Amino acid sequence: MASGGSLFVRTRRPWFDLHDETEASPHVAILGLPFDGSASLKSGAAQAPARLRAISKTSDAIDRRGRAVGGVTVRDFGDVAVEDPSGRPRTQTEYLQAAATALEALPDSSFVLALGGDNSVGIPCLRRFARRHGAGAGVIWFDAHPDLFESYDGNPDSHACALRRAMTLAGLPPERIVLLGTRSFSAGETRFIQEQRIDVITAAEWWSLAPDVVVDRIAARLGGLSAIYLSIDIDGFDASCAPGTGYPMPGGPSAVMVLAVLAGLFARLPIRAMDITEIAPPLDTNDITSFLGAQIVLETLGAIAARRT
């Protein structure tokens, strides 16, 4: 089936038939952030939330190990619109502020899953997370790129600046950050990483490590914290797994490698929120990348359900 084509499925609710719009305080709150105005190469990520919702209707709530996902409530709170109430397109500054307002309105007790959009939407997500969890907050940044530019093409809110901007605005110190799967660096970012002593597990290193070793290393860095934010830029995966993105990068970990590590991280660390960004359905091949994104959501719901038992 071509990207953007129809999905012929049984009538069911989004998110593997788990979405319940009556839940006031769901275990998982999903919010779409369909903004890709800071994409620096190719756009299309604005279409991801809608595509992921559609694909999520094609599967039952059963994870990849055949375990039913039960005992977890899910509510999709819809999208933050790219236009203001008058219909005028929002600037990036206006959009990120609208996103921040919508995030603040979500229930405090919910695990927040934000769906981009380009990676700049992670800026308000991380600000909210850091404000709520203070000195106990840490970040796992799974991405082919560090996103540590201070400014990119004159825009400090570019998706290439997302982590650096979030560090500054949210007051996140470098010792509470781990870069994972990184493999595309600029000279300035490399200097910043070395000066700030940010821990990096590159994709090249990951290929030689067993999943439990990767998890152990991240846990050694962040294990003393009370709340971890997990950011998943889909270009962190090898391009063969995730062709539908603005920067498909070779040399990354496979889907099996990443899903194994994610399972270990959820079992070992207090992951309390996450985002999935940079899926661009118009650039995809046979919905490969969108189906990967939907699988990540399903596995995340399964991990959250397992933690509740």
C-alpha cells in the first residue's frame, strides 16, 4: 500500500482499540504535535500523528512477544493545531507556545506520549517535564544527530537545536543526559559534548554491545534519577528501517536492537514521558517508517502495562 493510501481495517478505536475519550486521568496521554516548520532538509513530519493513528487501528493490543496489553488506560487528546483559532498559520514561536499550553493541560499523573512533527516540538515537552520533575529529571536522546547546535540557519528553535535549547530553557545539566545511537556530528557539537562531558553511546559502539550492556551503561548514568524523558527521533534507526524521514541515516541500529534496549530501559528506569518525532509519511516507502512508529507506541504501552502489574 502506498504511503498516504487508505487503510482497510475493522472498525475500532485508535491506539490498538485502547483509546477512551472519557478517561479524565488516563495512564497514558497522547498528544499530536504536527509541526514541521523547522525541518531543514525535507518536510512531511506534520502528517505523522494522523498516519500513526490510522495505522494503530490495524493491530490488536498485543505486543511483539504475544503478550496482551491490559490494565492500562489510554486517551488521545488530539492535535495542537498549526493554525490559530482565526485560521491564521501559527509561527514556530506561536506553535511551540500553543504546544506548551496544551501540555500543561494534560493530567499530571499521566505518562505523556507526544507525537511530532519535527524534533523542535521536543523543546516544550522537555520544558514541561523538567518543571514537573526538577532535579530528578534526566533525558535519553535517541537520535542520529545530537541536536546540540546553539542556532541553525539563524533559528535557535530549529530541530537541529532541540536538545541544546531544551537544556538551556529547562535547566537540564549535561550529566543527566545520554545520547544514544548518535552518528552524525558537527564540529561544534562534538566540542560541546566533550566540554560538557555528555555521555554518548554512538551507533558504531552500539553494534558491538549486547542490549543488556547498553541498558546497564545508561542505567549507571541515570539510575539515581526519579524521572526519565525518552526522546525518539526516528532517524536514530538505520535508514533501512526508517526511510520515511527527512534525514535517513545509514549505519544505525536495527529495529530489533532498539526494541530490545527500549524494553530493558522501561524495566530498569523510571521513564515517565516520551516523544516520537521526524516520521514523514510523504517520504516513506510502503509505510515502513510509520508502522515502525506504531510498533514503538504499542511496545511502550505494553511496557507501561507491565510496570503496573
